[in-house]
Amino acid sequence: MLELRRSLGVSDEVLPLYLEEITSTLAATAFKLSLPFVGADELAASDFQSIEAGMTEGHPCFLANSGRLGFDAVDQLRYAPEAGAPVRLLWVAVHPDDAVRARGRSVDPDPGLPGAPPLPPELAGFVPIPVHPWQWRHRLSVSYADEIARGRIVLLGEGRDSHLAQQSIRTFFNAAAPERPYVKTALSVLNMGFTRGLSADYMEHTPAVNDWLADLVAADATLTGCGFSILREHTAVGYRHPRYPKGTAQQKQLAALWRESPVPFLREGERTATMAALLHTDRDGASLAAALIASSGLAPEEWLRRYLTAYLTPVVHGLCAYGLTFMPHGENVILVLTSEGTPVRVFFKDIAEEIAVLDPDTPLPPEVARIRARVPKEQWALSLHTDVFDCFLRFLSAELHTGGTLHQDAFWAVVARVLRDYGTAHPELAERFSELDLFTERFALSCLNRLQLRNNRQMVDLTDPAGALQFAGTLPNPITGH
């Protein structure tokens, strides 16, 4: 990095922090490799949370992908997903005058929140909010000390349920009651291009965005036909500090949301795994994806076809039918597998912060309008070419190819077949499918690491995602000719 910093355009401001993120990522990798060895075969047959904690790589496009700046060595052992340590979240009660509280449809109207300790009588009307223990110690007890002193924020203590940190760091799976919702909290550590806060302003319409998408999915025969569904973020809370300016980092320090768990939606004989785990290889180089293919008893091409039908079809259909894009990287997708390891369907998650509607003709209710994005039509296909091909499938293809499971040409031929089958099955969308030009010989190389190298505190403006993109030449399209 030091030798190449000038040609990479790394500023004096970004360089020291980026070097720290690289070092922290290497330290996290070293910790993962120091854990007791679990082979790919064993991990592939493990339960949902064992896979979440046991994988060593899930976001390989980013070089500095485990910075977590703000965590010390003890925090890593307490709160990093690879530590697999149970966590009890803290709870605070906040004054209702500056609280934000939003619920989606079909959510229990009871004034309590999942996992909240009971409010003492003197705090009747206050709103409970779960808080990451690190956030309380390092941020709220200092930057919100005035509100605590005034009695407008009151610490209630630990919640009753034990949780496990997920790959996204600030999202927690309820280990005590797996059917209960995930909890996502504000966590002001710097990780992979963003300080991972949550805004009370953003929380206000989060359930509405999720309800809108859930309705769209439920009414669409293609999406329901491939078993696609989303995990709704159905309840959100936050606190607007009355004195910090709007939009500042300090206004993103006290908020949380609840997301559906996949567990209640599983059928007999089904299990789940984060899609990021498909990129995991153990210390001996054995691939978890290859282990799933072997245990399924299917030919590799057929396993891949079923996986892509479940995963890729919703992505291309959303784009063709609605101009709707997801952020379908591995950590945002949960695979539903048979007990033998065959993919049958997927859940998409992290909806409100990640989806965008590019088509100006797709109607949106006012409370959902924030997800509309202005992106040039020639960049629409990047939601497949970059987000799916370049940022995920190329790594999976390389794993299966080098391990002797499936030749890379055969891999991309299956990808092409799934897309062509989709186009054939939807003649009513032929014009849009043709406009996307998914089989073009080359596509623009969108450079994700350059975003982080340019600004590793906020690499993308979520209100203008296209405006932040950086391009450098083109890549050959691996499905051309198939």
C-alpha cells in the first residue's frame, strides 16, 4: 500500500486509517485461523449459527473487509461473529418526545418490544431501545451524557435473551429463542467504508419500505414461484438527540430495528446457511460449496442450476419487471437447503438500506420514496454484472474450478442458461431484457476498493449510489458465447 499509494490515489487523510483497517483485517484472519480446525465437510453439515461463526471469508471483493475500528482485542473476543460468544444486549428507555417508533403491518400492537425488560412505573410512556454494550460504553455514555443526566435516557440493564453476532457485526441472532426476530443495533465502529450507525430518521420509514416490498413479492408469480421471500424489518425505534445537528454521526448512535428470523418459515427437513459461506474454504483448501454439492448427490451442474434459479432469478426479475435492485452479496442472502445440502429457495435481508428502484415509472407510496434512485440506464445491468458476477459468482466459480468440482466454462454456461431460460419464460419483458444486454461481450469494471480508498469513512452516498461509482476499463463477460 505504501509503495502504490500515489498510483492508487490514496490521500494523506485516508492512508493511516486504511492501513489500520488492513492490519485489523489480517488480525481477524489470524484469529479465525487459530480456532480449532473444522473441515469444510463438517461445517457444511453444521447448523445455521455454527456456519455463521465458522466461515473465514465472505466478502472477498474488499481487501480491508474486517476493519472494525473501535473494537479492542477484548471486544473482538466478545462481539466478533467468529468468536461465537453469547451477547446480552443492554436496554435503555428514552423520553417519548424525541423518540421514533415505527411498526409494519401484522406486527403485535402491544406497546412492548421483543426482548425488552419491563419498564418501571416512573418511566411509563418511555420507549425502550436495545443497545450494543460497546455502543453504551464508548459512545452513548459520553456523547449522550447530557440526556442521561437529564433523565431522558435511562439505562434499564441487560435484556433477558442471549444473542449471537452475525457476519454484519451489528445484527444479532436470538440464540435463546431462534424463532424470535433478529435485532440490529447502532454500532459506531468503522467497518468496510462506513461507520455502522443507525439513524432515527431512517428508522421512521424502514417498516414501510419492507411492507411495500413484501407486498410486491407476494403479488408476483415469478418471485413466489421460485420460493423467493424477504425477511421483513418490521419494527424500528430510535432517538433524536435534541441538540446535535440533523444528519451528523451523533444522530446515528441510538436506534435499532427488528428483522424476521428465517426459522419460523422453514419446512420439515429444511435448514439454512448464509450464502457468504459458499466462498469458504478450510485450511486444507477444501470448499464448503463443493461439500454441499457432494452431499446433495446431484451433478454439479444441476446443483448450480437449482441454486441460481433460487438466487439469480429474483435478481434479474426485480430488475426487468420493476427496475428494482437489491444488494445481493453473500451476507445479505440466506440459503434454504435440504438436509442433504440442495438449495431450494432463498431469503433476502437488509432491505431498507440496500434496495433501490431505478425505474421512474414504478409507482412508490410517499413513505417509500427514499428508495428511488436516479441511475443511468446503461448502468442498470451492473446490478448483475458487478454485484453478482464480479463480486460473488467469480469467486465461487474459481473455487469449484480449482477444486476439480466444476470447470469454469461449465459453471458460466449454467449461469447463461438460467438467464436465457428466464428471458424465454417472460416474453412480456423481452424489451427490458434486451435493453439490459446481459450477454454483452464486456461490461464496465466498477472498482469497489477504490471507493474505500477514496473515502473509507463513507464510501457511498446512499442517496446517490450511482454518483459514487468509480470505473477503470472493462471486464470480459463470462457468459458471452454460452
